Amino acid sequence: MPVKKRLSIYFRDFGYKVIRVKYFIMIVVALILEVTTLLIFLLKSENLLDFELFTIAILYGITSSIIVVLAIGVLVLMRTDKKRDKNKIQTLQKFKRDCRTLTTRHSPEINELVANFDAENSSIDAKIEYAMLLEEKYDSFLKDFSNLRTPPFLKYAFSCESDHLSKEKDFYNGFSNFSKRELLSSLSAQSEIAHTNFLRELNKVEKNLQLIV
């Protein structure tokens, strides 16, 4: 996987894990500002004994009001984020159901053809025929998969599975056109990696969403 993409995934996952911390930081910063303001105000006074208690009370009241407003804002933002994250989980589950539906529709026939392709060692013509059929089946699978509605946060997972199906199609096309063994091996390896990344990404996104809800 390219370094740029790995960094993108890392920072995105890191963002998921600290999404709630930002609100805590807002409150802490506000409290620090309040205390700092009071200290500076008091230290600038030439005579602390003569400092008016009423003035301190007003200053403290203003800063405390700011804290209360921030706290209310934080609660609203947390509620909004929680609702949005729950919606993401529902969207993820729907995407997974749609993927299972397509797999149930296409996999039985593909698996049977793959078994026949792998077992056929007596006739190259028959093996090529199986390869051509598999190319068609994977092309159909890819077209159906490409029509799935995919939310932005699942674009990487979607691209991985699209790459997997595309590489499978290319593999059987290459076989029926007598491509070199090295190219076929490379396509097969890339397909397997892409599918593994797809499953890993779905699992990672699901865990991250469950963590922050």
C-alpha cells in the first residue's frame, strides 16, 4: 500500500479515537484561561488588600458564564456527533448487507466454475472455456458492485473490493489470452491483497465507530 494512503488511514483512525477528546480539551483550555485571567488581574493590582471584592466577583462571573456556555455547546456537539456516528453504523451495516446479497447472488456459480477451472488439467480448451466464463461472471459481479451506494467513509473499502473483482476478471482474461505466468501470478496476488484490505477496512471502520459511540 502506498505510504501516502497508509498515512491517510492512520490519521483518519487517530481522528476517530480522539474525536471526543476535543471537547474535553475545550473545557480545560477555558478553565485555564479563567484562572490565568484572574491571576494576571490580581498580580497587576498594586495592593491586593485594597482590591475590590466586587470587581473580582464580576470578573469571575463573566469567565464562569463563558465556561457554562462552552459546556452547553459541548453537550450539544457531543449529542450531534453521537447521532451522526449511529447513522454511520446503520449505513455501514446496510453496505455490508448489500455486499452479502451480491456475494450470495454471484458466488455459488463463480465458486463452481473456479473449482472446475482448477480441476481441469486434461484439456487446455476446456480450461480456457472456464476462464472465459469466469471473466464474464466477474465482470457481472463488478458491475453490480459498482452500482452500490457508497458513503464517503467507505470509499477506501469500496475501492479495495472493486480492485479485487477487477483483478480476478483480468486474471481469467489473461489466462484465456495466454498471458505470461508472471503476470497471472501478480494479478492473483494483487487480487488477494485487495480483498484482504477490503475485509480489514470494514472491520476497522466498524470497531472505530463502536469505540466512539
